[in-house]
Amino acid sequence: MGGLKKALMLMVWRFQQINSMIMIIGLSLTLTLQLLPFVDWRFHELGISRSDNWLIVLIIFLTIFSGAVIVGLIYDVVFKLWIQHQIVLVERQPYAKEKLAAKAVLNRKYFWIPLLKKMGLKNEAEFSGKWVEQNMEGDPVLRKDVNRIVQWINEYKLKPADKRWLKDLELIVKKSYSPKTKDVVKK
């Protein structure tokens, strides 16, 4: 069942990757077929016979498709509106600036703060710890989410294969740290 779900999600992801082009082509084709009865007489006046309707459809389709692509290029290259869109998304998203998500709290609490302490960066570790505490105090939903994840971590039993990365991490952390060069010094 898991393999089938994964295969279906992979198909959905692949369709999402080409969604924009499918939409432009579909829109162009729909508009072409809707406009054909209204403009085909103009092409007949230019000498294109009624038996060559495929040529008329192709010309209208390419005109509409080119227009959509040109509008997209103007949107991207000239006006750069996508940049402003991303700025607004970040400004309106509190978890992008001052707040922490549950995942970020756990990363700091269980990985980065102990690592900073081991490297001798007490001020950075203290600042990060205060930031985590402040976020936990001010957001009951965050506190609930973090507690639920911590409970799951405490109940989770590591298999022998999962413990390999712990040994690698211990080897990395045991290397001494030089604050002057900010590099890990090999022993």
C-alpha cells in the first residue's frame, strides 16, 4: 500500500511541475476554438481556403500562446512582480522572522544549542536558548506541538542501524574548536 501511495504522489508531483505549461496550452487551445468561428472569415479573405482550417487554428493558437508567453516574460523580466510577491509572503509570515516553528525549536534545543556550548560559544548558545524560551512562553500552540514531538521522541526506540549517525555526530562534536579561526581543528 505504501508503494502505491508513493507512486501516486510521484505522479501528482510530476503533473504539478508541468502545470503552468499545461494551463497556458489549454487556455490557448480553448480560446482558439472559441474565436475560430468569429475570425475565420478574415483568413478566408486573405486567400486561405475553408479546407485549410487547421492552418487557421494553428495561426490563432500560436498568436494566443505567444501572447501568454510574452505577458509572462514582461511579468518576470520587466516588472519583476514575483520579487514583491515573495517579500510580502515573508513580511506576512511571522515564522519567517520573529517566531519559531516547532521544528526550529527542537533543532535549536536538541542540536544547535548543545553544539554551540561544546564549541565554546556560550553567548550564542545563551541567546539561542532565550529565544527558544521566549517563543515557547508566548505561543501555547507551539508549546503543545513541541511537547507532542518530544513525547514521541522519548517513546521512539532507536534501532541499531539508526545509531550509526549518532556515532558520526559524536566524532564531529569531540573535535576541538578554535574561536580565533572559527574552524574545527583536527586532533
